[in-house]
Amino acid sequence: MTDVASLWSYLATTPLIWLTTTILAYLVADGVARRLGNPPWANPVLMSVLLIAPVLWLTQTDYKTYFEGAQFIHFLLGPATVALALPLWDNRDTIRASVAPILLALIAGSFVAAGSAILLARAFGLPMEVLLSLAPKSTTAPVALGISEAIGGVPALTAVLVILTGIIGAVTVTPLMNMLRITDWRARGFAVGVAAHGIGTARAFQVNPVAGAYAGIAMAMNALLTSLIVPLLVRWLV
């Protein structure tokens, strides 16, 4: 038993162990989701969290230690965000033909996502640092963390809120769109891209390639607009 404990103590200090754990957890979660037919509630990110959290608790591993090992995945968020320019370029003709509705939907979605978060946080009397951390929740993680730090929020809290927002959006988007009888894949994809960033975009690609492409477009454009409007909304509404 002592040998096992000693081995774990050694492995727990090795960054590779948590990178491997994260990748394996996601592969297992994605495999389960595929076997189930990718239903909305079987979200791979959510299931990965549910797999990793008990391991961290049982091994008494704090977030800082875990992140030191898994930060390579976090680093890859940057290139992944830049790669969102590809669906913009691939769909440039369609975007050019429907620039007005796309811009109107983007402006409405971005302002509602950030503004409603700020107003609800104020209404419930949440601390200022929580409010500022909540404001950029609907944009992609690298951008949201930068915004949070710039306006005085807590980036670690923002990261949690961004993930929760994405998971909730990915789980609810398909039944919600079906209930509202929205059948245009472009509209469905664009809506989830604005509201639920990368996790929602991944879900959109699972459902329909057109929806996924428009979700990627919305995610990229929303990241840019959110970085501009959140500091202004904080100044006006707080």
C-alpha cells in the first residue's frame, strides 16, 4: 500500500499525468456519447468534468496542480480560436449575401448575452468581482479570460462560467430550437455560436454541418464584438 501511495505521489507531481487524464476522460466521454447517438444531454465536455472531478477529489489534487498538467490543452484554445477564420472564409459568399440579418442577430445576441448577465447579477446583489467575471461568459474562453482580467474580474471564475454557459447551451439548443420550430440550420447554428461559443459550436457540427459552420462564424464574430462592448456595458450598467 505504501508503494502504491509513493508511486501516486510521484505521478501526481508529473504534468503528463493530468494531461493524459484529461485526454482519456474526453475520449471515454466522446465514445459514450457516440454510442448513445449523440443526444443533447450526453455532452462530452460535461461527462469529462464528471469523470475528472471525482479523481481530483479522491487524490486531493488542487486546481493549480491539475492545470499545470493540462495547460497544453488550454494553450490549444488560442490556435483553435484563430482557426475560426476558416468557416468565415469558406462561407464568405453566403455571408456577403446576408450581411444585414447576420449583423443584426450578432448585435442583438451579444448585447443580450452580456447585458442580461450584468443586470441579473446586479438584481441578485452579487459581489462586484462576480458580476465582472460573469459579463463575458458567452464568448470563447481565451477572449473571455482576457476581458475578465481587463475589467477587474476573476479569470478563474470566468473560466468556470464560460464552461457552464457552453454546456447549458449545447444541452438545450436542439430541444429549444425544435420547440420553437426553427428549421433553418443557418439560424440554429448562428444562435448557438453566439450564446454558447465553442462547446455549442461543437454540438452544432454534430447535428448539421451547415449549422456548425454558422456557429463557428457566430463564435468568431461574437468574440470580437464582446471584447468591445463588455467594457462599455460595465461602465453604463454597473
